[in-house]
Amino acid sequence: GAAGERRPAPPPRDALLLAVANLNGVAGLLPYNLSLEVVMAIEAGLGDLPLFPFSSPSASWSNDPVSFLQSLCHTVVVQGVSAILAFPQSRGEMLELDFVSAALRIPVVSIVLGEFPRRSPNPLHLQMSLENSLSSDAEVTFSILAMNNWFNFSLMLCQEEWNITDFLTQQSSKFHLGSIINITANLTSTSELLNYLQFYLENIKDTTSTMVMFGCDMEKTRRIFEITTRFGVMRPELHWIIGDAQNVEELRTEGLPLGLIAHGKTTQAVFEHYVQDAMELVARAVAAATMIQPELALIPSTTNCMDTDERNITSGQYLSKFLANTTFDGLSGHIKVKGSSIVSSENNFFIWNLQHDPVGNPMWTRLGSWQEGKIIMDYGIWPEQAQRHKNHMQHPTRLHLRVVTLIEHPFVFTRDVDDEGLCPAGQLCLDPLTNDSAVLDNLFETLHRGNDTVPIELKKCCYGYCIDLLEKLAEDMNFDFDLYIVGDGKYGAWKNGHWTGLVGDLLAGTAHMAVTSFSINTARSQVIDFTSPFFSTSLGILVRTRDTAAPIGAFMWPLHWTMWLGIFVALHITAIFLTLYEWKSPFGMTPKGRNRNKVFSFSSALNVCYAILFGRTAAIKTPKCWTGRFLMNLWAIFCLFCLSTYTANLAAVMVGEKIYEELSGIHDPKLHHPSQGFRFGTVRESSAEDYVRQSFPEMHEYMRRYNVPATPDGVAYLKHDPEKLDAFIMDKALLDYEVSIDADCKLLTVGKPFAIEGYGIGLPPNSPLTSNISDLISQYKSHGFMDVLHDKWYKVVPCGKRSFAVTETLQMGIKHFSGLFVMLCIGFGLSILTTIGEHIVYRLVLPRIKKKSKMKYWLHTSQRLHRALNSSFIEDKCQPKTKRVEKRSHVGNSQHAVWNTANLGNCHRKKYICTDEGQNEVTIRQHQDILLPQVRRETPASLTTNGKAESFNIPRTSVMQELMELEKQIEIIKQELQLAMDRKSELEEYQRTNRTAEP
């Protein structure tokens, strides 16, 4: 910074050096290890530093302004000055600094004794006044008046030259100024003063309840009250306020009435405090600008004093924007910039009230303080004014407030009153459907009378989260309240030149407090007061879920496709190993294994594995070797766990999938670029609509047509069939409650929460109740009272845990199993193809394989295929029925004995071997053929094991010899027949016991 002053007095120089030392010692004031430096420029010079040519009168300025600016500009550019701190003492010097700031485009902060009026504000030239502004006294006085609802008042002036312009400009439309009593002119004697006061006080007794005194020192004030009290002119019901800031050390109690209100500064600021606050203002602005664009904030953009680029913003202009928006609590008061060119140092004021001490003596008692335009009370409620009766004792009464609310579940519910117009539970509230103060006054006045004539349809019983909180506050703060529902059903927004809803009622004085789910946002906070948040929430998006029928392949969903693939791969691998173990074992069911009658092939292994997997109870061939049986049981355990998992997940997935609009949050493309008729909205004039309007104007313009009057309407539009809304944006606290009480379990909040906010209690501006209610809310949070309220009104069984919902979802119809029926129909079609394939194999493939000498052994793969390839009989059309009996014989060369019991007819020359298909693997010993006598003497033929006939010669003997041999043969045949019958019985018994085991 650079400092220039009118005279080389040491106080500015010492104050500047002290301020630099103090601010450089503040940690974190400037980023990037930057430090604050000051460049001195005084008329007498200081070492090698350049001079600021502030002469009086300045010849260089009046004769050659261009040279003056060049000299000053080079000083600023060479030294890298960010801002100029000056101490002008005349209006001419203020004009020079205006010209310097505009020409060089560098911020200038001027510290002046009294504020210089200017025609137009200059954002590059700020002035900071050392004198307390009269506007501050006016603001404090109006805060006291508004706090007590003293809207009708009169003024009493004790000094003729006293300027009350600032006070009058602060007056708003809600205040009514009565008479202005000027006691400064020719009122030297007591009688004249008494007559004057008696005349005016008598005139204002019906129109004014409060008297504000300006320009009256403590001695004159005491004299006025002594005269009015002695002669009975003082009205007991009149409230008195001293409008000028007082020094606490000069306050007196003698002769002053009880209830008198005064205010004064908490600390007395000195010149050094203002200098340090001005430098800190520049430092904070530089720090804020550096965090955004450090190259523009730290490097001066003016390099040529005579050639400035008007197209680009300079570092000084960039810094001035941050100066106008910098506020902090300084040594001289609360620092902020008003009107872009006035640096206001608002002092904090104490507010005192004249009361009795415990022993009955009058004393000044501090009630609170005035900070940043608001009164902060030291105690719970502003005390009632002293009642001026003969004993001068104070009789406080219970405060009575009017509270407005808005129905929003679960914070505020309503129900009808009983037949007598009373509320057995909850608070009686009115629903007047208007915000007219006169109508409300009449209704509540009628309600409090003994003969209540308020229509019963206007009476409601209010209860809920906020009503419990309001009752707790009324108990702890000792006040009564009348409760009514806001007439237009709106939270409040700026519309058609005025505020609507809750905000409008508070500003109009219709209500003293607004208690509901009242969101705290910037626009509302600028016009009304909010307590600290009692409930933290954010904005969310509500959508509706829709149940869809399970698709065709839903029965496959319990297991992932990789699991299905793994199961069937494992099945075939297990079947391969079962087959290998059985054929390699000496005890297996194979032709080489313990003379088995049946063979365990690969097809048998597949049949075993599929039967175990799907729980099929058909007859199967089980492996006989120990390894095969162990592997089969291991496969059974594997299938048990797979089927258990499948069954457990089947019901959950067969009910169908719940689909909904998938939104990632407020930045989702469906909201910013809606297509295909996507509809979404929010509540009109709510905090959610205000957020969307400010952050996303185009989105707000689209959704305006779908906005609804209240939250229940938005929920109803979502649940309407067909839907009227696809998504609903509102406070997540309200949406979560709607989801939790949704009987159909069709509502769902989606996306990330956004726009974190809180619910607070709304109060009129500068209300004295704000800080006290905020303190109580903080205590309620720390003591767990707010948690109790949350559990009471939010403890609802979620949808996922409701028994009726689960029972409903388990009722699965045929649509859920449509995939199984489709699969069965596909199986019927594939079976036809399989049948065609069998015929193709039998008629085309097998004949080709039979012609080859190799590839005829298929017993390990399929018995039926092996039989088809190795059968030795030939079909003959002339053999309708042939019965062959094979028996085991031990005679002769152990060849087969064959009997043909069929009637051969024309085919008597041919013999056939028809072996039992079930016994083709059993080795049968050969028996010698027995030759029957031939009538036609045909040569007998013997049958070999491969079914071919072979003729041989028989010696010719006599008939007797032949008969004897026949008889011997008959005896042998009888014995063999007996053995054959026994064997037959054994085989039939074996067949009966193993019939169920046959494939």
C-alpha cells in the first residue's frame, strides 16, 4: 500500500507502521507466504522514497495535471503498489483522489474525519469516516422500536442544530412518526418548559406510545423528567428511549424514570484502529483475489502510464470487486462496504434499561447488544417496561406471540377437532385461508372469549415434530402463543413486488414467529431472521418404482451364467472319470469285471450324473468299483449345495425386477436435457424451486409447468396411474418420510443429495428472540431432545421390512414361470429332431460303419450302438415267429444244442440263431448238435458260434443202432433239460430282482 497525507504529522506514519507490524503477525492473513509492505510518500520526503506531490494548494496539480499523474503513476508502477491509503482533509483533496483512482485504475482508501458527500459512488475510491455515523444510532433505535412493536412514536429534540435526516431516512412504512417536540427555543424557565411539555404530551397521548429523545445531554434529560414527574405531566404508559449513543460512565439514575432505554458503544475506537482496519481490508481483498487469479491480483497490469488498455480489466479494477465484498470484525467495529464506496465501521452497542436492583435502588441493567444490525439479548425475553405507579415497582406479564405454520409431514400434521371444537391432543390452530391481519385479530379475539363463535370448519388440531418443539420453547421461554396455518400455503418467495407465504406474514407483522420445515436460504435471510437450524437436510429426487414380469429366462437368474457353465462342464468331466474308473477297475461293471451281465458305459455315467443333479428318481446303473462310488457321492454333495443355493435365490428373482428412473443427481442429463416426455417438478415458491431457479435457469423454465402446490400433491402425481410426474424434487427430509410411510412400497429416492440446507424458525427482522431461541435449540441438540423428536416422528418401519410386502411378492403366478413352459415346448421340438437323427444314424451311418472291419467295438460308449453294429442275425420276411431255446450242455465237444420248435412252413431249409439281447455279452459254451431223423434224408447241418451252418458226414448204420443211440441221447437230453429248467428258474429270479435296475 502507499500512504499519502496532507501534513507530515507523525500519528499517521506511526499508525501505519504499527498496523503493518500487527497484520504481518497474523497467521494465514495472506497466502503463499506473502507479507504486507507500506511505501511512505510525504511532502518532506523520506530517504530515497519518491514523493506524493500533495501540496496546498498544489501548483503542479492546478497547472499541469498530466505531469502530476505521470509522476504519481511511475511511483505506483515502480513500487508495485496494489492500493493507496490516503488521509485527505478537504473536499478538494477528495476530488484529486477521485481523479487519481479513475486515471490509474488503482483502489484508493481514504480515512477522513467526517464523511464527504459525493454525487456518484466511485468503486475505486473508498472513504472511511472516523466519526460515528448518525445512521448507526438510527438503526439501533429502530431495532429497539421494532423489537417491542412500538410502531407509533414521537421525537423530542433538545438541540436546534441537531440533524435527524438519517433517522428519518431509516424510517420504514411500518412506523408512524407523530409529533416532533422541539424544546430548544426560549424555554429557559421551568413554567415555560412545563406548559410546553404539558401541551404536546396531552396532544399525543392517544396516538403515541413511545418518545425518542435526540440531542439531550444527561443534565437536560434529568431536568425534563423531574419537571414532568413533579407536576404529574408524565404519563405512566409512555415509553422513553434516548436515541443518542451514551457513555456508560456518564449515565446517571437520579431523576430518571424506570424503564428508560439507552444505548452506547462497547469500545471506544481510536485512530490507530481505523488505520489497521483499512489496511486489513486491503489485505483480505488481496488474499481472496489471489486464491482465484493470483497473476492478476499480485502483478500490476499497468506498465505504461500513458498507454492504458481499456479493453482488459486491470489488477486494480479486479481488486476493487473483492474490496466491495469483504467483511470482517475489526478493531473499530464490523467492517463492510456500503454502496460500493463507503467503508462502514459499525460499532457494537450495548443496550441498557433502568431498573431496580434487589434492594430497590435504581440501576442501569444491560439487556443485550446490537451487532451487525441485530439485537442480541443477554436474557431470554425483553422485559416489560416498568409500570409507573406510586411504588415504582415492575410487574412483568407473560409474552403472547402469534405463530404461523405450514402443513408438511411429519413436521406439522392436522386433524379435525372434536364435536365441542376442542383438541384432545395437539394444539388448537386456525386455518383462516387468509393472511389479513385484521381478520386474524378478530378470529383470535373471538376465540379467547367465553362465547366462542369461530366456525368449526376453521378449527384444526395441529401436531407433529415442529409443534412439539414449539411447545418446548414456550415452556422454557415463558410465552403463550396463537397458532394458525398460512393462508396461501406457501413458504414464501418474491412475487409481483412483494413476499408471499410465511415470509410475507412475518414482514407484514401478521405473525411473530414461523415454525415449520422452513428452509434457510440466502434470499429469505436477507429480509427476515432465522434461528440456528434445528434440522439439517438437503434436496433429493423422488421416483416411483414399477414391478415388471419376470422375463423368459428368469429361472436361470439365481445362478450366474458362469456358474451354469461350470456345473455342466463339471458334470461331463465327472461322467468321463466315472467311466474310466469303472472300466479300469477289476470290479467294474464291464465284460472283464467279475462276469457282469450289464455294462457301465459313458451314457450310463451321464445318466447317473444328470439324475443326481436334477433329483430324477428313474432307474440308473450305478458304478460298482469303489472309486466310482466315491466320486458319485462327491458329485452328489456338489449338487446338493448348488441346488440349495438355487432354491434359496429362486423366489427372490422370480418375482420380477423393480425398474425406476435412474437419476445420478441434479446434474443428470435427463434433467438438463429432458426428452421423450420426461416430467419432473417441485413445490411452487419453495426453497427447492428457488435453488433450481438460481442454479439452473433453463431447467427451472422447463419444470415450471409441472410444479405442484404442496409436497403431498407431488407424491400423488408420482403414484397416479398413469403417472403425471416421472420425478419429484424436494427436501430429502420430507421425501424420506413419504418413502417410509408408502403402503405400496413404490417410492424411492435416487441420486446423490445436493444443496445442503437446514430448517430454522423464522422471525421478523431484528427480532430479540433470535439469539435466545438459537441458544435453546443448541441446548436441545446437546441434551438429546432433538434426537427424541426425530425418533418419535421418523421411527417408521421401512418398506423392505414389512411383512405384508413380503407376502405379496411371494405370490408368483404363471407369468413368473413362463420361461419353463417355453423351455418345455422347445424340448418337444428338439425331441422330434432327435427322433429324426436316430433314423438317420440307423439307416445311413450304421450301414457305413458295418462295412468297415474296424470301429465296431462301442461297448464302452453305448451298449445299444454296440449291439446294432455287431448283431449276426438277418431279418427275413418269411420268419414271422421263431423261438429258440439255448441251454448249456456238457456233452460231446460242448457245442450248442439247438431246437427249432417253430413251424418253419416253406422255410424249413433254413435255421436261425436268435440270441437274447440282454445276454449278448455272456460267453456261452458250445454243445454238439443233435440230429433228428430227416424224412427226406437231407444232410443235417451244425451251427457254429457265429451263426453259420456247416454240414458233416454221418456213418450209415442199422435202424436199431440208430434207435439205441437216440435213446441214449434222449436220456442225456432229459438230464440237460432238467439242468436247463433249473437254470431258467435261476435266471427268472435274477431278472425279477434286477428288473428295476435295467436302463
